[in-house]
Amino acid sequence: MKWSINELNKLQNKGLQIDETIQLTDMKGALSEVRDISPVKVTGRADLGSSKAVFHLTLSGTLILPCARTLVDVPFPFEIHTTETFLLKPNADFEMEEDVHHVQEDIVDLIPVIKENILLEVPMQVFSDSVEENDQAAPQEGKDWKVISEEENKNKIDPRLAGLSKFFDDQDS
């Protein structure tokens, strides 16, 4: 996923189609939440000009993240659509509000940009759907406590306020 500026200039008339699968195993240590990552499918195209290269990419794969409640592995599929612009000339004119990347040592490298987009996609919390089936899951109940769902808690009346529910019944009669 690296090209020199000379290679991109040669492809300027033909265009560049991208359809590759890359391994990003070094992302496991990038965030403590990322336990594993599947091979990432990168597809898209590049619009090449004399002063800039614009990559229209779709990134898809699966991250393995810890469940926020039980710490078991949860697969988190992602599909990211992004447009990345690289300036091929240091003094090239570009729109100020446009997010651009500057080329280092005459090489356009998409790997750091791909990693950045994937890390931005990592959610704050994920939850496992199948808690009871996993032996490594954190306990769901203990002495004087139990994890309950929103549905179980929805219609439950606080015992401290139970007397207030009778107040309106007395007013109607």
C-alpha cells in the first residue's frame, strides 16, 4: 500500500484501482481495547493529479474487543468509507478546510491512514449478547447484587415511592 510519487505520476492517465487484503497485527498493542483484528479488506480508487492524490477507500474487517460488562471477546465488524488526500508537492494549492496528508520522503503510504481510521471506529463500549454461554465471563450476580436488563428495571416501582402511587388513586374517588 505504498507508492512513490513517480509511480503515481505514471498511473495518472490510467487511474489506480485498489483491491487488497492487508494484515494489521501490530494494531493489537495500539489500544488496550483491541485484542485482535482480522485481515482488512481495502477497496477503492485513486484520483491522481499532478499536485495531489485523492484516495476513495472502503475498509472492512472485524475487531475483537472486550465486553464492557463481562470482559469476554466480542467481534465488532466494521466498514469504513473514507476519502484521503495526499499532497504530492510541498507548495501545492489546496482548500484550507480540506484534511490533507503530506507526503514523507516521496512515498505515499496508506497503512498509517488506514490504521488511524480503524482506531477512530473503535467504540467506547461493546456488550456481548451471549453472557450465560461463556465460562470466562465475569459473574452476573453475587451476594446482594445482580445484573438486570433495562426491561426488568422499566416497570419496577421504587419501594420508597410506592406510597405516592396511592396518592392519585385517593384523589380520583
